Amino acid sequence: MVSKSYSNLLDMTSGDGFDFRQPFKSLPRVVTSPGFISDPDWDTRSDGDSVGSASSTERKIIVANFLPLNCTRDEAGQLSFSLDDDALLVQLKHGFSNETEVVYVGSLKVQVDPSEQDQVAQKLLREYRCIPTFLPSDLLQQFYHGFCKQQLWPLFHYMLPICLDKGELFDRNLFQAYVRANKLFADKVMEAINTDDDYVWVHDYHLMLLPTFLRKRLHRIKLGFFLHSPFPSSEIYRTLPVRDEILKSLLNADLIGFQTFDYARHFLSCCSRLLGLHYESKRGYIGIEYFGRTVSLKILSVGVHVGRLESVLKLPATVSKVQEIEQRYKGKMLMLGVDDMDIFKGISLKLLGLELLLERNPKLREKVVLVQIINPARSTGKDVQEAITETVSVAERINRKYGSSGYKPVVLIDHRIPFSEKIAFYAASDCCIVNAVRDGMNLVPYEYTVCRQGNEEIDRLRGLDKDTSHTSTLIVSEFVGCSPSLSGAFRVNPWSVDDVADALLQATDLTESEKQLRHEKHYRYVSTHDVAYWARSFAQDLERACKDHYSRRCWAIGFGLNFRVIALSPGFRKLSSEHFVSCYNKASRRAIFLDYDGTLVPQSSINKAPSAEVVSILNTLCNDPKNNVFIVSGRGRDSLDEWFSPCEKLGIAAEHGYFVRWSKEAEWESSYPSPQREWKHIAEPVMQVYTETTDGSSIEPKESALVWHYLDADHDFGSCQAKELQDHLERVLSNEPVVVKCGHYIVEVKPQGVSKGLAVDKLIRTLVNNGKAPDFLMCIGNDRSDEDMFESINSMTSNAFLSPTVPEVFACSVGQKPSKAKYYVDDTSEVIKLLKNVTRISSQREDVSHGRVTFRDVLDFVE
């Protein structure tokens, strides 16, 4: 049912009405009820107190959980802010043109008293172009530390809540907090939007419901979303109780970005298996068809800001620190690990690999040092404390076992250090190891590669000339997002301690030339695929994904988190019951063509026989002398004959029109030669092989055709097998007079020249030749084969074949999807309701003609 309101009907967000006091001079082109979208004059000038100028300047609104600001409070309680130049959100601006205005929306890392919020908001907007979202402390706790960190973060890193005592089971209250927080972010984004030319770019898993809230308010908003974390496989993701709500919300974006193809593939699999959506690749771009909209996917890993790293590396403090580190570990191979403290970084596994290396290779003792820098944990909990304890315990054991008074194999730096010191460790280390068991996009290998390139001052202090080639060695977990782009690294399975130990050994044994070649390959990639390249590429793809926004009509349907926008071509609209009934009543000769499966009975129905209601409706339509009613189906004539035996006057076109019967008393006709059966002896054994290897599939033999069904098979495997079967059949039947077609969960082989379109064409021509040219044409269907009917009817009416009569044509698709029909209805229940309406009109015709009731009375009754 089409929603007539933007209101979010979820209980958890009810009562918080939308703020329409936005900085618009006129309303954007959106609809609040079903119908046509007008194109009012659009004034891009903004009010003086709006967020920014809405002239020709391009604006991008960057939305993330936290604003890219450093926040501190002094002893007097005064807040001070500064822009965090190392934050990704700040660095991505370098991928935009200088004329682009960037506005940030996000929360602060400190709590602000409500009495100070207005003052702080004005200051941040004026000085940093930041719009803060103030989350109450209890909401922040439930939203960020609760749902995000306790439920989404572990799940997206393949950790299932299998132990009841850990308190990780799904909590509906935490999800409600997630919804409320996302809605508060949406309110702030709406304050930032000036015109319909603004682009909104949402970042990461904290805000996955934001696309729904924004699309609900602005149907044509230009909206991109990038997921920085992994996206789990469908087997993991489907355990989330709110899996559908999150998927549907992400699909309200125009472009969804992922770090790797694996993550994108998992997302596509979830959309296919859970929502039944189809996707395809066109000219290198992957798109998901979602209610008439094409949601594009972007696969590109984030880069680093090379210039920022190089500038820090040139600082005298950094150069001095590099000298100090190199002097401290002189004569030893310095290995480096830089990780956040959480359970997925594999720090303990890394240390176990080093322990095994030293155990197996005594000669490396006193010669290898692993400096492990541990960044502060971003979340709290029992798991984090256990990880810290385990890491310290393993490090102390290794140092006791293989260390000495002047040598520690493991050096733990578990406190916050300046960024310049971290850069110095990168530059001074011979090898860097990232051993995470699951990570979205770890930028440590990229930062290490840039820093190992060094600069003239560091080279001079090392006694190297400017033409000296630089070296680096990387050991990277194969479960880290950057792994595919670092082909010169040693890729390891972090769960295999032997694998990690072997890689460490190989790293110690590389020649200088090998280190140089690996470094040059990595540096060439990292320096060209930096953060600016990533941002620029995403922005270009978002612009491409939004280019057709104003060439389509938009309809809003669904409540709460099931909200979505239907995008239709300008000539495709929902069938108006009142208009249809009015034209039906005025007509003197009608031709009605109805598909069966998916039109009169639901596609998912187990019992495929028509209901008593359907039979009654068809009988009423057929008994009207002005009507010629036909069922046009791909099913065999025996089934249709049995099911519709009570309908004496119903015409049937079976097997896509291969067999036609005008009424029950008439004989079956066929304008095709007797079916040749030789090709069946070739096709059926092939289909049988695929049936045996595809659980849930079956073969339906027909008199003129063979059909392979896979509706009950695994969605992905069935689709894969169907494509393979189609190719196989086309090869072996290339010399036979048949065609191989893919339909809705079927692969069909049928004689050439047989289609529903040709069948309808012949039936209408017969009516015209018999002096019964219709002035009312109705055709309803739901799948690809019915598009032939729509095309045939459109062709006949456009070439004046039916002149001088100009019929009212109602070609109608079941479901909102790209179609050659002019109209659509939502589902089979709406088809039945539509037909029931006109049967009521027909049954009261005599009363109308005698003046006992008016036509307006009839319409009121129908409504």
C-alpha cells in the first residue's frame, strides 16, 4: 500500500515529527501521496542563515559517527576544538575540487551540557563547517557502546553470540536506541541540505539506517554510503534479527561502497537470498534492481594521505626519533606491529608466531625484535580485558624465555604515543606485520610503505645517496581488506601459527634486491591510490548513479524501516481503479487477456488451482456479452482445461499460445505445425542431468515445450545452474527449430515463433475480422513472457490497425518493475480486487440502465 505520509510509524521514533523548517527557498520535487510529480520552479538561492551558499558551488555533506575534531576540556571546564588533520574525513576533501564546499555532520567525543549546545554548534559551524549531533549520554551508551560495539561490530567480524553468559544476544532495546540515534543524525543532515544538488556521503556501520530516514524526507536525495568494516557472509549476517531492515535501508542509498569484492559479494548474496533481488554488471558497474531504482555498488579500498605522511616525516622531531630508534636497535632486525587493542587484531597470534620462530631458529635470538604498538581500545568489555591480559602474558613469557639483560624479543608500547613517533617507527622498521583475524581496511601497511620511502634528510643521516633504492617488507593477514592490493607482501593465515612463523623467517632471509622490488611495487600502488583518488572516484560514481533522478516518477511506499521509493519511467504509473472502472463501463466491446501464475494466483502459492473466487469473477466477466475474456498462460492445456472447466465461455491460450480455445465447447486450435519431438530427445536428458544435480528443481513436460523449474532450489545455485543449462541447451539445440528462454525461475525450450505476444495478436485480429473490433483492451501479466503481450498490444494500437476504433488500452504489469506496460498494480490481490470491481459494475448494469441507481452510486460502492 502506498504511504501518504513521511511519518515514521515505528513506535520507537513516533512522536518526533520531522522538522520541515529547512533552508529551502522552495520545496524539492517530491511527492507525499500517489500521483504525478510536478516540476516547480527551483530556486537554489538560500536564506542568509542557512548552512552554506547554494549558488553554483558544489556541496558535499559528509556524515559519520564522530566529527573529525579534537576535543579537550580545560580545568575551568571550557571546551576547545581543533581540526584533526589525520582524520580520514578531513583528508578525503583533497579528492574534491577547490570549489567544493564540504560540511560535516557527526557527534562529538565529549558530552556537552544542553545549555552550551547552541553556542558550541554555532562555533563549530562557523569555524570548522561542522554540524554536531548531540546524543544524550544514555542514548550514546546504548547506541555506540551497546548496539554498534556489542552486536554489529562482532557480527560483522564473524563472531556469533553463542554463549548466553556473555550478554551478547540481540537486545531489542539497543536496536531501538540505534534507530533513535540514526534519526537524530538524519535531523542534522536535513539542516545541512540546501538544494537538491547537494550530495550526502554517509560513512560506516554506525549509520546504516540513515539512508531510509533521509530518503523518506527527500525522495531524490543524492546519497552514497561507504562501509569501512567487513560485511559478513550471508550465513553469518542472516543470524541478525533485524537483517531485513538494515539491508532495505542500505538499498535506499544510490551508491554503496565496499573495501573489497569479497565484502560486496557477501552483500549481494544477502540481497539475493534474503530479499530475492537480482543484480548484474553493466559496463564494469554492478547494480541491484530495487523497485525501479538501480542501486550501484562501488569496490575500492581506502588510501592514505601521502602528502600528510611525508610532511610529518620531514619534521625535525621525527627525523631525530628515527635516528634514536635505529641506534637503539642497531644490529637487529626491527619488526613492527601497530594495532588497536581489540579481539580481532590477532596480536596474541602474532606473538605466538614470533615465539615459534625463535624456538625453531636459535640463531635469530638476540637478532630479531618485535615492537608492538597498541593503540587504546575503542570499546570496553570483558573481551577487551581478556585480550589485553593475554597479550601481556604471552609477551612476558617470550621475554622470559628468550630474552636477556640487554635484549627483549618483544617490546610492548601500550600507551598513546605522538603520531610523529609512530611515523618514526614506520620509517625505522625493517618489516611490518599485520596479523588481524578479520579487518575491514587496515591502513598500517600503506602508511608503513610511504614512510619507508623516506626523504633526503633521513637518507643523508643514514649515509645513503639520493639515488639509493628503498626497501620494505610486509607480512599481511589474508583476512585484511588491504591484502588483495599488496601482491608483494607475504600473505598469511593468522590462525596458523606455523604460517606466521614461516613468513617471519622468510622476511629475515630476503635479499636487498627482493626487498627493493617489493617496496617499489607497493609504493607505486599506494602513492597512486591515495585517499584523494578514493574520494574522487567515489564522488564520480555517486554522480553517475544519481544522473537519472529527475527523469523518473517517484512513489513512496512502506512504513517505518520498510520504507522505499518506487522509481518509474514517466509513462509508467499505478492503475487508477476509478479511471479503469469508468472506461470499462463506457466500452461496448471489450477484450481481456489475463496471465495466470503470478497474476490470478500468487507465484509462491503451493496450490496452483484457481480459487472459487477467481472462478466466480471469470464467470461473471464471461457472461457479459460485451466481453471476450482469455487466460493466456504458459501452462499446458490439460491443467488449464481441468481448472477452468466451470467457466463455459472462457477462452484459453495454453503453452504461450501454441494451443488456443475460444470457449469450453470449442475445439483446441493451433496455427503451428504438429510439434516435432526429435529435439525433446536431445533436451530432456540434458535437463535431467541438471535436475539430478540441483536439489529442488524439476522438469515439466508439455506437448509443445519442456520447462525446467528451480523455484525451490537454493537461490544462488539455482540461478547459476539455470544460466549454465541455458548455454548448454542453446549449444546442443542450435540446429533445431526451437528457442531457449529464461523466465521467472524457469528455463524453457519451445518451438520458434511461439509467444504470448503472437497469440494475443492473432486473437485480436480474429475479433476485428469478425466485426468485433474491441474499444477496450485489458492485458495483465507479471513476468518476461507477458512483456510480449504488452509489446504486441502497443504495436497494434500505435500502427492504427484497430482504426477507426481507438480503444482504451490497459496494459498492466503486476509489480513495480521496468515494463513495456503503461500501468502497474502491486500484487495478485490487487488484480482480484480490480476485476471484482468491474464485475460489480457489470452485475448492476441493468439497474443503471433503468435509472434505479446512477453510475456515481456504483463508483461509490466500488470505492
